[in-house]
Amino acid sequence: MPINGTRKALLIQSQPHAIKLGSYPNSKSTGRYITEKYGQKVKIVLFNWYSWVPPDMHLYPWIPDKENRLTADGKWDAAFELSGLKPVGFNLTDSPFGETLFDYAPNPVYNYQKIADGIIYFVPFYEFQCTIGIPNVVDKHFAKELVDRDIMTYDKWLKRFGMKLIKPILIKKEKDFYNSVRTVNCQDYEKFKIQMNKWLTK
């Protein structure tokens, strides 16, 4: 339905898919594709997060740092603490936040104002809860489709590193991963607090 005569849409994506940067060689993220198609009509807004390293980060050789850490060495989160932890949103362009190098950038030209338009600080990182999975979201037919997409996207690239995707094993892994609901520890928050607090004690 149009709002005040204007049709609008809200598309929620995980950060790697939402940003204006292709996640893998020769591919485009959802955010990049939509931005190229609709230009200034699109605004990409991130929630606060941290530099999370997925278990398969060894597949991304252009990212040298494999350690989980807070963005900007904890400066962002320290600023949020000093503000009283009140939820706040703002534009990234021409701000110190926007000039910060993007955590997963393949080269130094990508800072935050180039991959998103704004950010919302909602809750501090030590209140994050990580829940994975939705019951029965992937049936055996869709699991095959997911694996076909994986093979189409990564197979040739992985072969360069001597790796191979095995379809029957992947189908079971896809079903187990997405259908099993579990809450896990997001991160070692005490380690992150040390990283943040060094800016609060100066």
C-alpha cells in the first residue's frame, strides 16, 4: 500500500547481503544490486554489530585478519557507552563512523559510508543473543536447491584451492543447519569489553 502517495518497501537482510559490496568475486550482494537498479531511492541502514569471523573464513583469502573483534578497535562501542546506551540512528556520510574501514573490505577503498547509508545503535554488543535456525524451514527439495546454488557459486572458485563440494553431504548439512533451533554464545564478550574499555579509561 502506498504511504502518503508513495510506494515503499522494507527489505531485511543480513549485513553481508545488505551492503553495497559484492560478497564474493564476480558476484553482487542484494544491496549492491538494488542500489544499482534504483539509485538514490534506496537507503541501506545497518544495526550495530561487530567484526564476526564465520567458521569458513579460510575460504576468503583476501581477508587477512581471522580474529573476532569490535569495529574500529572498540571505539564505536565506547562512544555508545558514553552516550548512555540510548538507541540512536544517524547517517554515515561525512562522519568518523563513515570513514572507518569496513571490517570485511577486500581493499582499503571500502569504508562504511561506501557500503551503507546509515547505522542504528540499538543495544550494546554484550546484550546480543545469537539464535540460529527455524523449524522445518528447509525441506529435502529446497535443500537440494540450496546445494545447487552453492555449487554454482563456489565450486569453480574452491577448486583453485584444492577443495570440492560433495552434494549428498551438503544436503544433509544444509537441512541440519537451518532447521535446528539453538541459541549459542555469540562471542567472548569479556574479551570485547576489555577492547572497548581501554578507550573509556583514557
